[in-house]
Amino acid sequence: MISHFPFPEIRRSLLQGVLTFTALCAGMASPGFAADPPPEVGFDQKLGDLVPQELTFRDETGAEVPLSSYFGGKPVILMPVYYKCPMLCGLELNGLVRALRGLKMTVGMKAETDFEIVTFSIDPRENVELASRKRKQYLAQYDSPESNDGWHFLTGDAAAIDALCKTIGFRAKYNETTGQYAHAAGLVVCTPDGVVSRYLYGVEFEPKDLRLAVVESAKGQIGGLAEHVLLFCYKYDPTTGKYGAHVMNLLRASGVLTVLLLAGSVAWMMKRDREARLPAPVEGAHHG
């Protein structure tokens, strides 16, 4: 349709606009690849499962808290770690901090206001004092005092930990020789009512991916037009735990953009024609 448009300069502008729009959507995608984990270790997809909110843990102050105290109003980010982990868990937490700082800086989205973060230890031997130290460490890195009450570091007994890990599909194996856990890396985003909604894998989390996961998990309660445009251009891939450009959505969006550009061009031409039909001002004429 664009190729038959009668004005070459407008035709070129329309085509350039469509191609630019498509490139912007496609260029923002960051596909990922998931390696096959050992059989005892993994992060299985449990999308749609309900987190058992009656489970009780201890928060960083030592108080016993049911998981239900973190759900109900906002999406909840769950991150299974263990606080004495010598490498991987620290990388995950540092990656989350960078993503959180990016969200705050770019779109003003932050913990406590837009979502809750529940980091919990998978090691039942870890205590409240260790959880409290870790919380202070990562809150200092986050550097968002108004968000402090939105990031929680929990410990619990083996039964509660196992039940929560099973619900979100997190499988880890303890090595008696090294005293360490072999485990996968990633986080889970749940809806406000506790339904498992999205998985983000790895130790680095793109602010874009985290933002979209929170927006989707909030069922439209967070974010405006920009978020909905991004969600239209991106489709969640559960095999990678990332968002990628969705071809059909891009084609539909390009089609809509083409129609809008054509309509705008027609309106501009009609306005130009009306102005051309107006009588030219007479030279030397003046108002008395």
C-alpha cells in the first residue's frame, strides 16, 4: 500500500517510520539461552501455582511472619539464596541491586511502592543475625531509604523452606564435603495474590525484564502507556525466563503505525489544499 502512495517524499517517510518502529521494538529484545542443569539442581517452571502463604518464616528482626504478610497489595519478587554462599548468591543479589537501581533511575519504580522483595535462605541452619547483616549490606547498595521496608530477608525451618522451594520449582543439592549448595540462579515474580507469574534466570537482571515482569504480575495495576506498549512488543519466553520481540505483534504494530501515518498524511494534504484555495492577500492592502 505504501509503494502506491502518490507522493514519493511522503512514501519514503512512511516506510522509514514503519522500519524504525519495528527496529526499535526488535532491537530491545535480549534473548537468552538456558543450559541443562544437573538432574538434582534446577529451576522448574511452575507458572500459575499458588504460593502457600500460610508458611511461616522469621524476618530479619527475628519475628515470626507468615508469607501472607507480604502478599495482597503488590507483586512479590521471591529470591531463593543462602547467605553464606561464597559466590553465586552474592552475584544474584548484586545483579538484583543493579536492576533495582536502574528501575528507580529510569522509570521511578521501586520496592515497597511498586512491589515487595522477599529474599529467603534455602539453608535451615542460617540464623536471623546473618539475615540482618545481609539485609543491611544490600539495602546500603540499593541506596533507596524509602524502599527499605519493601525488601525482606527471611530464614526458616526445613519444612517451610522445602515447601516454598517446591512451589516455585527451585531444586538445590547440599554437598556434605564442601558444606555448600549446588543450585540454580534466578528469581520468581508473583502476582499480589500469590500466583507464580514470571521467572527471570541468571545473575544479571535487565531492568526492562524486571519492569515487564512486575507490570504483568500486577495485572495492569502498575504502569501506563509505555509499559503496555512494551508488553505489546515483547512476549515472555518461559524457556529462557526473558522477554523477546514477538514477530506477530511487531507486524500488527507496524500495520497500525502505517494506518496512523497514512491518516496523518492525508489530513496534512487536505489542510494544505484548503490553504492553497484561500485568496492571496492583495499587495498594499491595509485595514482602515
